[in-house]
Amino acid sequence: MLKRRLPDKGRSNAFNRRQFLRTTGQAVGAGLLFSRLPAGWAGSVSASSAPEVSDVRFGMIALTDCSPIVIAHEKGFFKKYGIRATIVKGASWAAIRDNLSTGDIQGTHMLLGMPLASTMGLAGSPKKPMVIPWLLNRNGQAITLQSKYKGTVKSAADFKPLAEKGLAAGAPLTFAMTFPPGTHAMWMRYWLGSGGINPDKEVALVTIPPPQMVANMKVGKMDGFCVGEPWNARAIAEGIGYTAITTQQIWKDHPEKVCAFTEAFAEKNPKTVKACLKALHEASVWLDETSNRAELAQIVSKPTYINCDPQSIRGRLEGDYDYGDGRKEKDAYYMIFSQRNCNYPSKAYAKWFLSQYRRWGLTAGTPDYEGIAAKVMRTDLFTEAMKEIDVAVTPNDNDVCKLMDGTFDPAKPEEYALSFAIKNPKG
């Protein structure tokens, strides 16, 4: 048993924390002392797992799926694991990417496709290797169309004659997404393609930051858009649009946003990254408690974050979908943050996005599916972080993915990419 000299009664104030560490340090290290503190105590991060960098600036875009980062900050989970976080709201996805590349922010809320595009230097992205050690959420995006199409356009196939007419008249239909190689761009392209419409040849695709979608539709600049919540619900609340399809109807439990870092930062500061992942785990578990969704809507609705009325956020967060055209339902596949192996950075998902880049000609020739997926999807950092806090890990890198019109086998991504009737591959 460790023995130490107790202070004299008259010297109680003199026996401070520094003296305690000094007198006990010969028998046990400070790291061991702190590692035995109960979880949640300040100082519960041991010396061996303490982050290399404590001050971390996180980027975010005004979308509901920024919630894990916001809650990890607001509820003190980052602080618990030794991270002093600052949340910075970005104006656009391109701005977020550039801020991460230059080191102005160290981690960020990001579209899954963005680290892939940056690592490969695709679609105008400066080549900067980035990594995904954590998936933030699944589901919760949608394609919204102008109200004038209610009753006539229920599927992408219904748009086909309208697209042909607009193209012949020199006024093609216009659809907006948030970033060219991002998730919303792929959902929009996939949906249009399912209706026989070539998104690169028969309509116009434009890039609009998420918070500006509703305002631009209101002034008639687009026929439809794909974006995350709450902007689809907001368009319905303002009476200017309706939801044609949700992205979970395209692919149930599809991956969506991620927490990304540059490869250089992750390699230099692996303990910092893992500390962030541990905090995000606790935030995500909190988020998936249904009873917390109302409080979440209040928190993320603040001007600092989404800057939107809480009710526009809360409804779809709880699975209550009003499509704006008379349809209403309780959707079991609403946005989740932790359930159903939500957070594992599966290589299968990277391969699916790469297959769509190949399909639409964003890559010149066949991409290195295996190499890029392994480089970007850092399952090693995820697995190490979760094991350190005794969270079970279920790899799903080889799982077949089921979409609305078929399946994707990650063992055959090139075959899948070239199997579509509507495609524009290069090389």
C-alpha cells in the first residue's frame, strides 16, 4: 500500500495538489493516478491517451446533421476528453474545405464525398489528402421541387418530358445541389438518372450553399434542389415547395456527413483525433435518445449554428414527415447519429461514391477503388478510439448496399459503375 506523510493540522492549506503529486509520484506516475479517476472527472484523460493538441477548431455548415459536433461541445463531451473546442460556422462547403486545408480549422462537419474529392483532386478540389475516421449520421436529406409541380411530378420519370421540352426551348430545367462531388449532388444525379434524365446533358445543375436554397427557390431560380434538413422542411413551411423523395427512400440508412481531418493532422495528432471520436460517440448516443430531440432542436436552432426556428428542425428529427403535397407519414428511417452501426467509416461507402464519380465522368478512367477507400476511410483510428472506451466495433467494409433500384457489391464497384443505362464515363 502506498504511504505518504499527512499534513500537520496547522499546515492543511499548504498540502496542495502539486505537493501531493510530488510525494506520490515516486511510487506511481501521474498518468496512473489520473487514469484511475472515475470517468467524467476533469483529468480523467490519462497521460498515455492525452491529446497532442488540446485546442481544436471545428467547422460546420447550417444543417441539422452538424448536431454531433455541436452537442459534443455544448454538453462538455469534448472537454471530458481533453479537447477545448471552438465551433466555426462556414458560409459554404468550398469555404469549409479551404479552411480545413489551410489549417484554420482542424476538424469539420463535411459531406462524405468531399475528403474523397480532395484526396484525389477532383471536380476543382485542390489536391489535399483528407481522412474520414467517423460518420456523423445516416438519412435525413431530401429532394424538394417547386410547388407548381404538385400533382404532376411524383417521380423523376415525370420530369422527363418537361426536361426534353425545356432543353428544346433553350431553357433547361435547373436543379441545385450543395457541392459537385458531394452527397447531395450524387442523390440528385441518381434520382434524375432513375427517371431516364441525363443530369449533364438534359438539365442544368447548379451549386448553392444549403442555407440559401429556400431563398433561391422562392425567387424562381431553380425547379428543384437536394439538401439536408431543415431546409426541405423550411421550403414546405414557407409554401414554396414539396418533398418529392427523401434520400432514405433512395437508400435506407445511407451514410451522409462525416467528421473529417487532413491526413497530415491525423498522422501528427492521432490521440487528438481519437479524443474527438470518443466525444462524438458520447454525443451521438445522447442524440439518439428520442427524449433529447426536442432539446437538440432548441440548441442547434440558435443563430450561432443553424439560425432557424426549432419547429422546422424538430419535426423531421423525430420522423414526422409532411411532404407538402398531402402526404404525411411517420418515417422509421429518419436521421440517426449512433444506432445501427452508424459511425463506422466503411470502405464500402467510399467505393459507392467512387463508382458514382466514375459513372458521371468525374474521374478519368477507373479510380483506385481499394487504395482510395483504404487511404480515406480510417477504420484504424475509429477502432482504436472505440476500444479505448470499451465500445464494440462491427466492421461492414464488405457489406452489399441496397438502393431503391438495385444493389451495390463493394467487391465489384467498376462493374456497378458501368451498369447504368444513364452514365457519362470518361476513358
